[in-house]
Amino acid sequence: MVYRVGLLGLGTVGTGVVQMLQQPQHPLLQAVEIAAVGVRSLDKPRQVRIPPERLTTNLEQIVSDPEIDAVIELMGGLEPARSLILKAIDHGKPVITANKAVIARHGEEIFQAAAQAGVAVLLEAAVGGGIPIVQALQHSLRASRIQAVWGIVNGTTNFILSQMAQQGSSFAEALAQAQARGYAEADPSADVEGWDAADKIAILAGLAFGVAVPREAIPCEGIRNISSTDIRYAREWGYTFKLLAIAQRAAAQGSETVLDVRVHPTLLPVTHPLANVHGVDNAVWVQGDPLGQVVLAGPGAGQGPTASAVVGDLLTLRAHLQTGAYLPNPLWGFFGRAAALLPLAELESEFYVRVLAQDQPGVMGAIGTCFGRHRVSLESITQKECHQEQAEIVILTHTVREADCRQALAEIQQLPQVAAIPSLFRVLR
Ligand SMILES: NC(=O)c1ccc[n+]([C@@H]2O[C@H](COP(=O)([O-])OP(=O)(O)OC[C@H]3O[C@@H](n4cnc5c(N)ncnc54)[C@H](OP(=O)(O)O)[C@@H]3O)[C@@H](O)[C@H]2O)c1
């Protein structure tokens, strides 16, 4: 029997999906027909042939058409994507989406509606592009008690950091290279400020821990402040910089699970599995009991990998229809229970700090005293290069409370010998 799908969007990913469906690799995809494609402009040249009568700007019509069996949303953005997804669900249609922004912010509403309507919403392409992390977290890995999910989930920033580490480029040079290769947009804020990674970790945390993680509550720092000097010093100590999206169990407060969820540049030991993920690739490291550690890595974006994840979801839908099996939503436990998040001030971490101070006797002692007053114990404090009587002092702390470290730094900033504290980064092992 023919299975009729409606596509919302025919851009980078939509075009890749049409190409894959025009040359189906699996018997179950052979009966799939692209019944309608919704776009913004009918006049735009397209890289794939769609019969003109199937191309439309009336997307409302697609999601409510009784002849359409499933909707694939590949338009991006919050609205009208959210309303169209909800309307498709309301009309009893399963939905496949690659839209991390809408799921991270409206996942609860969408999955609640899907639960009521008894339809599936699949989103493999929304996190990690071609890496099958969503289905893995939903099924195979969930038998274990997941303790931590750390991800390099933004290819643009991983490319920039790789260029800085491998070519010695500055942040501005590496960003310009990313833009020239089409990895970064003209306004790169969503990538370099960590917002895109925060959308993705909100979804992964929801999957891994079965709770709703409010996107706006996730602390998020980008990579603009990383200098080539920091990258060089970190390397001397055996560390590399990665923009990590982190979700892990922090502590149990009574029956409530407190999660530590955050996005920020992180110094990782060069021996960590995520330290060797370079360029635009993504990777997700999952640790659980009795699972142990698992790493999934591969292309985190791009037309082919993302389309492959979308069509994989379509195959899942078809396979379940074929067997008549009930298809649970990936985030079935996503709504209803909001996670308590650990405040950043309460975080316990090691820190890397770079201080610019006058090259005078006693400076290191004064800095050390400030740290000591705030219970911040130091693993090492080293004077590095000296320029025009200004010394660069680099400090690695032991595991300390973030609030204590920041209070000590506020005091250090007031020392007459201290000119600036250009760098403060968290270290993970
Ligand atoms: N590109 C990637 O590598 C990648 C990777 C993972 C996930 N994703 C996600 O996949 C989704 C699609 O990304 P993309 O890169 O394919 O986007 P894109 O190239 O910008 O394409 C968007 C498509 O949606 C249509 N569209 C957008 N707003 C519309 C509206 N209001 N009404 C009607 N049509 C509208 C556009 O129509 P016109 O063609 O007429 O302008 C276009 O065909 C996004 O959620 C994105 O985050 C993308």
C-alpha cells in the first residue's frame, strides 16, 4: 500500500530526503510517495524534481490533508513549525522532525499532544545529524542507569577549535574559515555562543533521564573568549579545548534527581575519547551502570547525514506499521516531571585560570593567599611568559566549588599588582 508523506521544507535537508526517497535503499521505502512539499517560495530553483502540483505554500493544507499519512518537518525555526507539528498530531499524523530548537523549547507540549493522539514524533536528525544517538538513548542504552551524557554536538564550534589547535589560528581567523567553507552562518551566534548545543543537550538530557529540562535554565557559555595562548598552555599540560554539552546526575535530594546540565568550553585530557573528535564531526559519550562507557561519533550535520537520519525515522515508522507494533514516542517520559538543575555556583570542578599581573616578587604569594582564603586549593601555579613587565600566571585548581573560585578571583582582581584575569575555564577528566 502506498504511504503518502507531506514534507514541510525543501532546503538543505528536505532536498537530501527527496533524493534518498527517489532512490530508496530499503524495500519498505519503495511504497513511500512524496504527496506534497511545503515551501516559502514557489519560484526558487530546486535541485530535485517535484511535480509542480505537489509544491505548495499552503503548509496548513498539508498537515490537515486526510490523504497524507505522515508529516516530515524540515523547515526549522519555532513558528510556524510548532503550530504545524501540533496540527499534524491533532489530525492523527505521525511527525518526523529535525528541528532541535522547537523540540528543546516545546517538546513537552508536543509530546503531550502526541501521547493524547496516540501518534509518534521521531527526531533522530535533531541531535547529532547522522549519529543514531536518539534511538540509542531511547532504547538500547536506557536499560542501564545513565549517569552522564557529554557531547560535542555542534560541528561549527568543533571545526573552529580544531583549526585553532591544529593550525594555530586565532578565533577570528578560524571563524572566517568556517564561514568560507559554509560551516558557519553570517551571524554565527547560535553556534559560537553555545545556544545550538544547549538545545541539543536539553533533548539528550530529557531522553537519558526521563525528565523535562527547561531550555532557558541551562547555563551556556560560548567559545569567543578562548585565545590561542590558552590553547597552547592547555596543551603543555596535556589538555585540549572542546565545547562540551554536559548532562549528568548531580545528587539525589530526597526522591528528586538533581541534574547538572550546562554548555561551556572545557579543558579535556588529550586521552579522553572526546578529545580526538576533530573538525565538523560530533560525538556523544554516555556513561551508565552497568553499561560502562559508550561513544558514538560521526557527521553531526550536512545534507547527506541529516537526510539519512530523517529517512531512518521514516523506515522505523514503516516497519512498525508493517508489524502493527505500537511505536512509543522517544520522549514518552519527557513531560510531567521537570528536572531540578544544579545551580552553577554549587558546581564542583577543577578550573584553569590565566592572570595578567606585574612581574614583581610576592605576586604569586598574594594570589595564592586569596585562593586559600576561599578554600580553593591549587594543583599548580606557574609564571609563564613576561611582556613589558607584565607576567602571565596560569593556575590549575583542584576540585573546588565554583562560587568559592569566583569569590577568590573577585578578590584577586582587586590586588594592585593584578591587571586582568582574561581566562577562566572548567576542566573535566
Ligand atoms: N542543514 C543541516 O545540516 C541540518 C542538520 C541537522 C538538523 N537540521 C535541521 O533541519 C531543519 C531544516 O534545515 P535546513 O538546513 O534544511 O534549512 P533550510 O535549508 O533553510 O530550508 C528550510 C526550508 O523550509 C522552508 N520554509 C522555511 N520557513 C518556511 C515558512 N514559514 N513557510 C514555508 N516554508 C518555509 C524553506 O522554503 P524556501 O525553500 O521556499 O525558502 C526551505 O525550503 C532545521 O530545523 C535544522 O535545524 C539541519
